[in-house]
Amino acid sequence: MAVQTRPLPTGRPGPPRPRRPRPGRSPLPYLFVAPFFLLFAVFGAYPLLQTFWVSLHDWDRLSGQGRWVGLENFRRLLGDTDFLTALFNTLSIFVLSTAPQLVAALGVAWLLDRHLRARTVWRALVLVPQYVSVVAVALVFSQLFGRDYGVVNWILQGVGIIDAPVDWTADTWSSHLAISFMVMWRWTGYNALIYLAAMQAVPRELYESAAIDGASRFLTFRKVTLPAIRPTLLFTVVISTIGGLQLFAEPFLFDQQGNAEGGAEHQFQTLTLMLYKYGFINNDAGYASAVSWALFLVIAVVAAANFLLARRTRS
């Protein structure tokens, strides 16, 4: 292998230095990332394309492929009032649960980052909702928001906020609030630990400099902590967007009938519930695939909007 020599100050040649290989010549990096692309192609790209192919047919889940209908399922989707109602319910529950959840998680993380007694215990307690099965969570919250013997109605009546018990499953906004509280209780602690890990990675010298300048705790949080953990904030916003728009277990178990209708008038039926209804109850795989593609596009648009908004507000 050809080598290069570098002359010493005395004029004599120094020890040989091996020539560095040019980047991009070795196939080893491609071999390292190949398993990811292989798994993505099998479990990501292929199901996505197969779902689109199914959406172009009158496809029964039990009997298999039917006749070609083209974009008829998508045209039917745009004229379906149940789809528009499910889309509104999905976006409403997403906004009511995600925004307060992330703000509360940020506050909890800020408190856990302080010098508290038994900090490890407190940090472990915020993950308790993750240990509990989502089925148990839904059953407990269904009892808490019960109309006749629910604790929430008893408290609201006790403080004089309401005069008569509220049927939380009967109205659109009441059911959305109940499901949102269920989602917030389950995921706030999880996001708080993510924020806490990001906060602990912020250099302590920045806080010391802010203290020397006389900045208050709130100003230090706004001027030092938030800019330092901005990538983590963006990550949680995108992940919460994806999860919030795919909500299934909470509204499904909140319905006492358990038929994926989301209430008598579909007042809390989400897009995933609608997908489950047509795909696994009505066995209409073609229409269910069209719903799944509509959900995919909604998630992509909302996630991209959140990403661009976070980038524009970085200053």
C-alpha cells in the first residue's frame, strides 16, 4: 500500500503515515443499516402498499379479493357523515388530551429536576400508570365518570358546579373530556421522564450563569431549559401526535356496549374505531383500508404541521 511521508523539521523523512481510505468505498456501513430497511420493507412498506391495493377493490375479509372498484371507496368515504364525525372526534380528543398532557409533563419534569427528598421514589411513581393495563384504566375511569354513582359527578355536585348528574357517555364534549382525562393520566408521567432526562443533560454552567445574572426560576426555565431541550420537545410532540390520532383502546372500552360505535350517535367514535368496525365486524376490508389510508394521511399532515410549527418557533 502506498504511504505518504512527512518531513521532520530537520529535513529527514518522518515515519510513514498510512493513507486514509476515501469515504463511501467500504460496503460495511450499508450492511449495518440493511436489517432496518429489510424489516421496514417487510413490516412497513409492504402492508402499506397492500392496504392501498385492497382499498381499490370490493374486498370481503372472509371471502377475499372481489371486483375492482378503483377510487370508489375513497369517494364513498368523503360522502360518509360517519367518517366526518369520526374525523372530528379524533381531532377533538387529540387536542384535548395531547396539549394539556405535554404541558403537565413539562411541569412535572421541572419539579422532579429540583432537589427533592426521595427523588428516586417520586420518579418511579410517575410511571405507575404505565404499569397498569389499559383495560383496567378504562374500567376504572368508566366507573369514575359514571352517571349515577360516579365520583366525578359527586365531587362536581358537592362543590356546586353542576346541579344534576352528567351522563358523560351521552354528549360529545363530555365524552371527549372523559376520554382525554384517561389519556392524560396514562401518558403524562411517561413524557415527564423523557423531559427529565433531557433536562438533566443541560450543562449546569448555564444555570449558574443565569443565577449570577439574577434570573428568576421561571425566566431561567424559559430562557435556558426550554431552548436546551427543544429537540426533545419536538420528539414528544411528533410521537404524541401519532399516538393521539391512533387512539383506540380508551374510546373502545369507554363504550359500555363494546360494539365500536362510539356511543349511540357516534359521539366519541374515532377513526381507529371506525376502521375496526368496518374491517373486523362488517368484514368490509376494502372500505376499512380506505379509512386506514385516510388516517395515515391525517397523521402525516398533522405531524408535518407540528414539526414545521416547532421549527418556525425555535427563535
